[in-house]
Amino acid sequence: MTDVVGYFPYLNIWPFVQGLPAGIERVVASPRALVEFARAGRLDVAILPVVDVPTLADRYEPLGDLGLAVAGPVWSVLLLARRPIEALNGARICATPESSTSVRLLTVLLRDRYGVRDWQWSPTPEAADAWLVIGDTALAIYWDRQSGHTGIRESGHSGVRESGGARTFPFMYDLADEWTRWQGRPFVFARWVARRDRPAAWRRAWYERLLAALEAHLPRLHGSGPVDGLRPRQIAYLRRFEYRLSPAALDGWVRFHALWREANVP
């Protein structure tokens, strides 16, 4: 039987997917799409948005401590805004259709950190006052702004405003950094899971395969030499992640889960 493995089409998965064995079927899709594939029983092993893992607990079991978490800026989950985040009451916000975790994180930050209680979701960024962008698209925006402007002014939190105000969304917020500044914990974005209806030895074997991939590739990322196929800024990005979730990261997940449930975010 061929195992079906699902993962995101994003750079942050690189240390895991470089070591995937031959002979598997790969499903590469957005976080939301992977969740739907999992609900349909189409995946054997997958990395899934952390907010959706509890809803699939009867079918999938976390593979130990393997996942994606960041303490501080992640660079690839950004809120771009036309005005400061604390002034977004009544705003129209365009949310990426790719992610469920980032939308919930933004909702918790708006509601509980900045006291923003009244906003509407907009289908397009052109008509929006703010725009939630994730993944490699967000990463490209972040790198463009960091490399293309020398007069960036930081506010008291992680929002930044570009000098000259030439861009459509002059304020930029890194949501992982917003979380860490507020809660003092890493933010967990995703966890690897495997089917519960398969033998425990099979799940253990998959944990060991993914762990072996990390052990083979993380030293290269943290070394001083080049890594084939990766630019220096991509390596710097990948170094930001925890790929084995620390106790602090798991505590951050518990805190986030409680806040999101309290906010009654669907």
C-alpha cells in the first residue's frame, strides 16, 4: 500500500520534505485544502494547521513533537494595513483563503490585544483596509520591503511604516511577532499527524523518517557553508523555525487555543 503524504507548498517545509522516501504519493496543497483532504480520509500522513488538528483527533494522531513554531518574527504571516492595527475598528480586512490558523491568530490579536471588535471580511485586497497574507507570497513582500527601503520606522510593537508612504498598505505587522511580544511564547502554526487506524509501529516509523530528515538537513541550515538550492535569505528564514516543538511552544499553543475558544472563532 502506498502511503499518501500531504504538505504545504511553502519554503518552511523544506527540512522535512527533502528527506521523504521514494515510493510515496505526495499531495502538495494549501493548509485549508489539506484539512479537507484529511477530513475525506485521503491522507495517511500530513502536516496540518494546528487549529484543525483537534477537530480531526478521532482520525489523526500528532507525530510526537514534529511541527512548525516560531518565537518572534516569522516573516511569512503578515497583516498589511492602510492604518495602524489598533485603529482597525470598522475596517474591511481581506483574509487569505489558504489558511485557517492565521485567520484565527489575527482575530485573537485584534480582539484581545488591540481591542478591535468590529470589522468585516473583504473578498479582495483592493477594497480592503487591511490584508492578511501568508506563505511564500508574504515572504516575498517582507523581503521586498526590507531590501527596497532604508527609511523604515518601527513603532512600539512589530508594526512598521515605510518612509514616503508610497505603498498601498504602508503598515506591516508580523503576526507571530505580535503573539510572542504579547504572550512571551512561540506560536505553533502546524503539526505533523498520522492516521490512528494504522498500527502504532507504522506511525512510529513515520516519526523516525521525518526526524531523520531533520537531523540530516538542520545541521546544513545552521552551518557556515552554502546549502544547495537555497539563497542566504531563505536559509535565514528557515533558521527561524522550531521543527521540534519545545515545551514553551506547546504552552503557547494551549494559551492560544483557550483564547481562540473564548473568542468563539469558528
